[in-house]
Amino acid sequence: MAHDIKTNILRAGQTTHDVEALLGKPDIIKDSVHQYYLGMCSGLRIDFDSLDIHFNTDGQIEGVYIVQH
């Protein structure tokens, strides 16, 4: 599901307001990155994953990443 959100739902230029309307409030906001926890999605299930959405200085999406921690 996270891959589908990353590739088909979220688009460059969408605002923080647009993203929160779709996904709700992020679990963590650090600088210009909003993180949504995904749980342990990787094959090994030893690390947790997050959907990281990077915003530019205008508050618009500039990148979306699935990150294993």
C-alpha cells in the first residue's frame, strides 16, 4: 500500500495540507520531512519502515521515500 501511495497518490507540488487531508497528521515532523510509520514491512521484519515525505521551502512535496530504519 505504501508503494501505491508513493507512486500513484502523492505528487510533486502537493502541499502539506493536501498530504494531511489524505494521510492524516504525520507521526514525526523533522525539519522539512514528515514521517508516517509503516511498521515492519521489509522481508526480514527486524527494522521498522516509514513513508518519508520531503517538502520544499514553499511547503510542497519535492520527494517521497520508503525508508527502512
